[in-house]
Amino acid sequence: MNKEELKKEFWDCQILFNESLNKFTYTLTGGRGEIVFFPDTLEQLEHIVSYANGHDIPLTILGRASNVIIKDSGLEGFVVFTNHLNSYTLQGTTITAQAGASLKKICEYAYISSLTGLEFASGIPGSLGGGVYMNAGAYGGELKDVIESVTVITAQGQLKKYDREECGFDYRTSRFQSGGEIVIECSLNLKVGNSHLIKERMEQLMYLRRSRQPLEYPSCGSVFKRPEGHFTGKLIQDANLQGYKIGGAMISTKHAGFIVNVDNATATNYLELIDLIQNRIKKENDVELVMEVKVLG
Ligand SMILES: Cc1cc2nc3c(=O)[nH]c(=O)nc-3n(C[C@H](O)[C@H](O)[C@H](O)COP(=O)(O)OP(=O)(O)OC[C@H]3O[C@@H](n4cnc5c(N)ncnc54)[C@H](O)[C@@H]3O)c2cc1C
């Protein structure tokens, strides 16, 4: 792809070439992105999608990169960060936000608007779009509980709106994980609540997070999904793997379900450690640990 042609084609959009992606990921790992975009408007995003589609260019969408491991070999083609598409509005008790809005900010906005229902998500460090894709959840709540509708751009560049029932939500999954649709907007249906109680609940959950999760280190959160009938952390703890390191990646001593970057880890360090955990738990417990985190590249 010709750099000058692309600069001309996307003159109004922030675009970086052969850019290190590690500074954008929550694990601080990952290779380079061939062509990296930060669209400010929906029109720019639509332009990028239709250009990629028309020229057969691979396209990767990222929110805050808090649930991905990007391989050290990097990402070919277009890489699009949605974080500049981050506006939101309130109508009645419904917040409608763009995909790149941070979940934390939307939760704060719900709180100052005295709206309840989203407290569970206040410590989840991703974008709304990434959260919808993952059906992110914590402490008994999942985004699917409050989602009214989701608007996407299809791989062919058309806009489509889905009601909650059409989104195929289940434990850490949604229809958006198959089919190449890009989430651009989402409406969340909340209820009128008491702002003191909302704040109290958010603070209580943040306290629990800080006391149980290694938030002082870079990580991608819980690496694995919860296997039926087991707790991932307990399985890894019982296998005496806490503190085990490959390169700069270490199985957290605070929460065994997290892998933390303690010393300039690479994505390869992460992937080797994940492989080791999966093999050990399969051998010792006959349990398959399925990754929650997405590996890209
Ligand atoms: C410390 C820590 C704690 C965490 N705690 C939780 C928790 O309690 N519960 C929980 O569920 N998760 C948790 N996570 C994981 C993560 O924050 C969530 O999954 C979050 O919703 C991901 O959002 P993101 O914007 O970072 O997505 P990204 O990591 O950028 O992307 C994740 C996936 O979604 C896709 N994607 C992103 N945006 C879009 C879009 N607009 N359209 C289509 N596809 C898209 C990407 O291609 C990728 O496959 C935690 C992570 C960390 C680091």
C-alpha cells in the first residue's frame, strides 16, 4: 500500500504507519500495526471500512485494547482504534453512546444522572464497543442486562441496528464475535436510582477489585473464561503456578487468573505462559481452559 496515496485518501483522519502497538495495549505488549487509524467521526470510520473492503485489506478494530494480546509479529493492513468516537447523550433513562466511549466514563455519567443498573461495570477498563463485543460483566452483572440496542457497520459498509435479543449475548460472547460487524453505537436502558447508593456501590466494587486484582501491573484482566463447575484462579493456584514467569510475564501472585507484565514482557512470553497453564490444568484436572482474551495477529 502506498503511504502517500493513503495519506491523500484519508487526509482528514489521524493515520500512523508501521506504529508500535505495545504502548496502546493494557499488557504493554504487541508488535507493530501496518496502518493505524484514529477516526474522529463516523464518516471517517465508514470511509476506512469501505476502502478496506474495496481493496481487500485486512481490518482490525480495537477499543482500549484491554482484552487483547497482539502477537509480536504485529497486525497487517488497517488497525482502527475507536477511542476518539466517544460521545454520549441521555434521553429519559437511556444513555446512547458511541463505541469508543470508555465504560468508566459512561458509568460516571450514569451516576451523576442518578441512573442505576451499570454500577457493576464501573471498574471494567475498556470501551463500550469492546464491552458489547465481549458482553463484559462483573459482580453479577453483564452488559446484556442493560443493553437496549446496538448499531453496527457491516463488513459491506451498511448500517444496521439490532435489538438486545438479536445480539446473541452469552457468557463473554455476542454475535459480533463472528461476522465482521463493527459496533458503532449502543443504547443502555437504565433506571432512576439514588445517586448516593449508586456511588456507594461503585466504590465498594472498586475496593473489591483493588484488593483482589493486581491492578498495580499491566495485564489484560482474566485471561481465561470460567470453566463450568470450577474457578480458574483456584485451579491455577492449586497447580502451584502462581509466581511462575516466562520472560517478563508472570502468573499473578494476587489473582492466579491474571498474567501480569512485571519486566518488559513480550506477547510471546504471554502466549507461552498461557499454553503452559492450559497444558498443566488439562493434565492435572482434565479441564480445558478456554481463553477469554482475544489473540490478534
Ligand atoms: C485490569 C483489568 C480488569 C478487567 N476486568 C474485567 C471484568 O471485570 N469483566 C470483563 O468482562 N472484562 C474485564 N476486563 C477485560 C476488558 O476490559 C473487557 O473485555 C472490555 O470490555 C474490552 O474492551 P476494549 O475496548 O478494551 O476491547 P479491546 O481489547 O480493544 O477488544 C476486545 C475485542 O473486541 C473487539 N472490538 C473492540 N471494539 C469493537 C467494536 N467497536 N466493534 C467490534 N469489535 C470490537 C476487538 O477486535 C477484540 O477482538 C478487564 C481487563 C483488565 C485489563
